[in-house]
Amino acid sequence: MRKAIFPGSFDPITLGHEDIINRSIPLFDEIVIAIGVNAEKKYMFSLEERKHFINETFKDEPKVSVITYEGLTIDLCHKINANFILRGLRNPADFEFEKAIAHTNRRLSKIETVFLLTAASTSYISSSIVRDVIRNGGEYGMLVPEAVKVKLHKL
Ligand code: ADP
């Protein structure tokens, strides 16, 4: 059984994340979206909100589930018997950053990291830019899945 975790902050989930997850569905039997909790990071959306956005977006996809975690990603993989880490690559900066993490994870475990190149149409999207647009009252609708839009319209 091929089980992958897709770790990240997802603050909030964007169309870029959604694209990576959708394209990984045929590759794995199960994909666990793992929202990392870092006590030193300040988030725009609460853990519950971030989880809700992802659950809503993939509510019709039985292979996809969401959990939250603290600590090392490879420890989480061992705990839930996941053999792959999934990550998206947008640009050379992502590659350099991800390369060091993937090599380290391979030194510490047997977990393979699988990279998908982002779709050209969403490769410019980042959660931090989405947060900036939201904060400043800009039009964020074309950057995020429906569930995020619905919640923000209610605020
Ligand atoms: P982190 O805090 O770990 O960077 P993110 O939620 O920003 O968490 O990203 C999680 C994963 O999603 C990373 O692999 C990142 O490269 C990928 N990702 C982020 N934005 C996009 C995008 N627009 N297209 C594809 N992948 C993306």
C-alpha cells in the first residue's frame, strides 16, 4: 500500500496545493494532508479553520484525509505507516530548500520524498501572498479553493 503524507502549513490551502493533491491521487492509495503545528509561527487561520478548508475541499475524495502534527515529519510517517512524503516544487528556491530537507530525511529514515512540479497556472501562488491579499482587501478568489472563499465571505 502506497501511503503519502503532504506536510505543510496550509495557511490557507491554495489552488496550488489543491492541484498537487489532485494530481497525486492516482499515484497513491492514501494521501494524508498533515498540518504542521509550529509554536513559533504566527498563523492567519486557526488550526481548526485550516483543517476545515482542506476537509471541505476534499470531502468527496475518500483517499484524502487531514491530520495535525507536531515534531519531525519522519516521526509522523513512522507513526502512521506512511512511506512517502509529497512536496510541490514551484521554482529553484523551493528546490534548494526541499533538497536539503529530503536528503536529511533520507539520512534519518527510509522515507522517500516525491516531488511534483506545480502546474504553470498555479506556480506563482503562495499562501503568504494570499494572506497579504486578504489582509489588504484584495481580490483573492482566483487563488484559493471554494471552501476558503465561502468562509471569508461570511466574515
Ligand atoms: P510550508 O510551511 O511547509 O512551506 P506550505 O503550506 O506553504 O507549507 O506548502 C506545503 C507544500 O505545498 C510545499 O511542498 C510547497 O512547495 C507546496 N506548495 C505551496 N504552494 C504551492 C503552489 N502554488 N503550487 C504547488 N505547490 C505548492
